[in-house]
Amino acid sequence: MSITEHDVQKKALIVGAGVAGLSAAWWLKKIGWHPVLIERAPDLRSAGHMLGLSGPGFEIAQRMGIGPQLDAAACTVNENIYRDRKGRELLRLRYREVLKDLSYVALRRTDLVQALRDALPADLDIRFGAVVESIDDGGEEIALRLADGTEMAGDLVIGADGLRSWMRRTCFGPDEAFFKELGYRFATYDLEDVIGLGSDFLSYTEPGHVAEYYTLHDGRLAALHVWRTEETGLVPPEARWEMLHHVSRNTHPSARRILEVAERGPVPLIDNLTMVDMPSWSKGRVVLLGDAAHCLTLISGQGAGMSIASASILAQELAERPLADALARHDQRLRPSILKLQERSRKMGSLFIPATPLSFHVRNFILRHMPRDWLSRYFLNAVQSEILVSQDIVQSKI
């Protein structure tokens, strides 16, 4: 019996094996496609800050069957404690109690990536250490050429290669055409728990800078610094610790001591809080997913979740309609929520890290004097509003 065009398994070449790329591979396999992952790193990337999954991301992760693994890797946070650079307590919020009725999990990006990989077949075709050199969308199939000379072809190429996406620059235009800088940098690193933090979340805050600490499920202490700056671009590894020491020069002595201990370990991850704003996420047989398409930054609280949701929507549309129509529908369904979340990130930055001493002290005065139950409701409403903004996209029929 002859094989018809409909019977031939479609192939997707996915550039990037992070949250978006692995999620796309899982959902495409579910609709009968053959995904091939191409990742320039030698293995799954281990760097990254803590993230939260709620709303669409949480719901879809449960449907993917990775809920138990995410729960096992979850970071348990009891109280959220804010102190100023002199160590004075500004705020103590019972984080666990506030979020107890929400479907929510906080974990490290590394653990989410590993859970997604474990949900895929062990023999999944992943090309680690592979760098895409060129792309050709002019033939019967769309083709990629790797730096080692390997040539690959498929029905669709997915660019899931992060904020500084090669796929986006090559197929859509230069970074500066789509980057929207929020005016902040962030840094992440981890070390042994030298302060005995336990299950609390501790922040030292000052005008233009916040240093946050929490304990990972393996007992190590993780740190996140965010500070205001007009500087952009990549920071060389050899300059990163010096930059963090400079940023932290006026913060609480405990934060400076933590930094001194951490410096004995691997260099931190440092990057800008940069949103990606594009008029279209697809062109021909190329579509961008996740941060490559619509980076929300860590301020939004929904970046990873929307990457997972985007992958499921793409698969649903590909299962129901021709490629061009499916890519257009994916954009139409996802874009309204992305635009709202990006606008929310723009507004939240100044509240998260006040720029001037005056705005810093006004913010702190409000935090100190607001009744605790009002503050808890405010925090809960903020999380719920993120979920509501994105909730209408979860209508998957797969």
C-alpha cells in the first residue's frame, strides 16, 4: 500500500532545549510529529533563577504529567522577609499562608527543564553542542546547516533559543529592533547555606538594588540580585564578580559576606531585564517560542508558564489546520495575554526596585504601616491578576 502525503510523519527542527524547546518537543510528539532538538550547549543548561508556575503554565504542566516531579523539586517558602541595608525589618509576609489556596509551585529553572526532559523519551533526538550556521526556507522542506557541516530538513523550524536568539536575528532582524530594555540587570548564583536561612525568603533592599536569598530543595542557598542600570549587553565572565561587589558596596554586611563566599564558586549568571516585542512571531516555516519571541522578564512571574502554554497552543493548532493558518492562530490566541503581561512588567519594575531614596522611603513607609491583612490581600491579588491575564488561552483540546 502506498504512503500518502497525509501519512508521512512531519518533522520539526527545534533550536534550543530550554523550557520552550522541550515543551514544544513534548506537545509535537503528542500530535504525531517527529521533533529534533538542536542545542548549542554541551548539555541541559544548569543556570537560572527561581521561578513560579501558576495559571496556564501550572495547569498544562499537570496535563503533561510532570506535576509530581515539580512538587518534589519545589522550594518551600514560609515567610518573605524584607530588610533595609541596615538590617531593619520592613516587611514580614507569611508567603505560604497567602498562597495556600492557589495552584502554584516555586522551583528552580534547572529543575523545570529536567522535569520536561524526563517527560520525553530517552531516545529523543537531541543534538548537544550543535550550532546552527544557516537556514534555507526556499525548498520543498525548510533546511538547516550546522557548523560541523550537518544538513537537516523538516516541515517547521522552531526558534526557542532564548532572549539573545540567533534564529530571531537571522530570520526577523537585529536585536535592537525588538529589545525593550526595562533599565535593570539581574544576577543569580548559589552557594552553601552560610546563613542558615531555612525555609524563609530574605531580601535586603536599598534604592536601586535588591538582593534576595532562598534555600533550594537540596539545601543550597540561592541568590538573586536585581539593580537599576542603563548599561546593556553581555558582561564578560571575568568581570561579573567585580560588578556584583560594586553593586552591593552599600548593602547590608551580611549580603556582602555572602557574596565573598559565593565568589569561590562558579561565575554568576548576569543579564539585563529585557523584553522582546515583535509584531509577528512567525515567518514562512519559522516560528519563535518563549523568550526568543516574547521575553517577559522575571518581573512578570509568568515567563516559563507562557512558554509551556505557547507550545501546547502551537501543537493544538498544527493538529487542526495547515501550517500557515496554524502559525497565525497561535499568534492570535497568545498575543493578547503576552501584551498585557509585558505592560504589567513595565509598571511593576519601579515598585519592585524604587529608583530614588524618596520613592524608596515612600514605598517602605506604606509597607510598614499597611495592615497585615491588607498587605496579604494585595500580594494575593497581584498573583491572581497575573493568572487571570493569561487564563483565557488555556482551551486546549489535545
